[in-house]
Amino acid sequence: MILASWRSIAWLIRRADVVLEVLDARDPISTRSRRLERMVKALGRKLIIVINKSDLVPRDVAEKWKKIFEDMGYYAVYMAARDHKGTRVLRRAIREVSDTTPTIVAVTGFPKTGKSTIINALKGRHAASTSPIPGSPGYTKQAQLYRIGENLYMIDTPGIIPVEGGPLESVLRGKPPEQLEDPVKPAMMLLERALRYNPLAVKEAYGIDETDPYKILELIALKRGWRYKTTGEPLIEEAAKAVIRDYHEGKLRFYVPPEEYLAKIREKKKTSTGEWV
Ligand SMILES: Nc1nc2c(ncn2[C@@H]2O[C@H](COP(=O)(O)OP(=O)(O)OP(=O)(O)O)[C@@H](O)[C@H]2O)c(=O)[nH]1
Ligand SMILES: [Mg+2]
């Protein structure tokens, strides 16, 4: 996968009138980039937060996240690009914030958030390549310009924001398992997180009734017959990669509730005003 540098992101933003920051509705806070948001503002471009994959969360959860970003002062929409849902709302948002014709929109966001799928959905037929499996040859290779309508152009880029952060953040931000030095640790963290937010997540995805992350990986490997030929031991690494891929593809089902974020913010405010200190 080609990861863009911040310098090339600035180059891209300069070429656009409107910038979309595509987030994953299951975990919008982990998939947002404050640095990108600051850069768009500093360069005087319009930003729209696009909460994508909203089919993977209840509707009121998507609504609440939209409101949270609006309260921060952003223009925000939610959509389910793969199901072609929310395209009209996004088109309207672009029209509303843009004051130039033709409008050039740069689609940015961490890998796998659905940037190419959004462009396809807006175009109405398949134009940009999409990549169902992280690391597959479907990756968009470089910035490409697509004509969406009479006065609307969109720039697609592969995994435009460099994936920074620890092992868990890397996978939440779409880093393909093949690129991880050790997929086991992040997979275990991901399983813990999944069970915290959806106690049935592992049972639903794998039919396994177990809460210990390492044992879950063992059982997945055994269930699928992934063993070392010599010793017969389960291939934990393969199971770990599968778990990460399953999260990227929405098969391991869980989402971060907006209430948790709101509670954190309230707590922070209290502390900073000295009420609780
Ligand atoms: N459930 C769900 N999956 C989606 C949605 N949009 C995209 N996806 C899936 O997410 C995966 C990544 O989509 P892409 O459009 O390739 O993502 P991208 O941001 O262009 O990825 P890179 O180009 O690698 O940075 C694919 O498996 C899509 O089918 C959506 O609205 N809902
Ligand atoms: Mg893409």
C-alpha cells in the first residue's frame, strides 16, 4: 500500500475547493485526523466530515455522531456508500459549502474508510477501483480525478493519511494485517475491544463461546484447520490476520457508542473548570 506523506496531502488539499474527511461510523473518533482538519482550515478550504459505513451502526448512533461533529463546528453527514445510501445528502452538502464552479472535491481519510466506494456511489457506476481485502491489488495507486457531474469533480487517493499510533490504532485505522510486524497483539486488543462493546461479537462472527483473546485465536485457527504441519500447533498468526480483516470487512461486529465519547468530554470539561479538582 502506498501511504501518502503530509506534504502530498497539503498538495492535494491545495488542488481542491472542498475536502471530505471520511470516517468509519463504528469508531469515528479513532478514524479522524485532527492534523488533517487543521491543515484544511489553515489552507482555507471547506471541510465536510463524512461518517461512512453507517449501515454497521444503528441509525440513532449515526445521528448522534453527526450532531457531535456539528457541535464541534463542522459540517457533517453520514452515509452508507456501499449501499448507495446518503449520496443525495452528500451532494447537497458539497453544493452548500462550495462557492466555486466547477467544484473540486478531495476525498481523504485513513485506509479502508470507503473513499473509493463513495466516489463510485456518487458516480452511479463503477469508476474508481475498490479493494475488498486489505492488501489486495484493488488499491488505488495514485491521486485520480473523476468527473462526477456537470460541475463536480472528485479526487481519489489511496489510504491518504499516514497511519500513526499504537498497534490497536493501526488496525482501527485500516492498516492491512499483512503490513503488521506482529498481528497477534493488535488482534487480541481488537477482540477485547469487540467483547467490551458487543459481548456477542465473537459468538456471532465465529460461533465461539470464549472471552480470552488468545484462546479465541487458537479456537479460530483450529476450527479452520490452520496448524503447523510439523507440530500440529494452531497457527495463531493466521487467525489474528483473519480477525483484523473481519473487522475491516464488518464481519466482526461492534461499534463505539457516542455516549462514551460525550461522557469523556463532560469529564474533561469538569476537570478543566476546576469543579472536580
Ligand atoms: N459496510 C460497509 N462497507 C463499506 C462501505 N463503504 C465501503 N465499504 C467497504 O470498505 C472496504 C474499503 O472500501 P474502499 O472504498 O476501497 O476504501 P478506501 O478508503 O478507498 O481504501 P484505500 O483506497 O485503500 O484507502 C471495502 O470492502 C468496501 O466494500 C459502507 O458504507 N458500508
Ligand atoms: Mg480507495
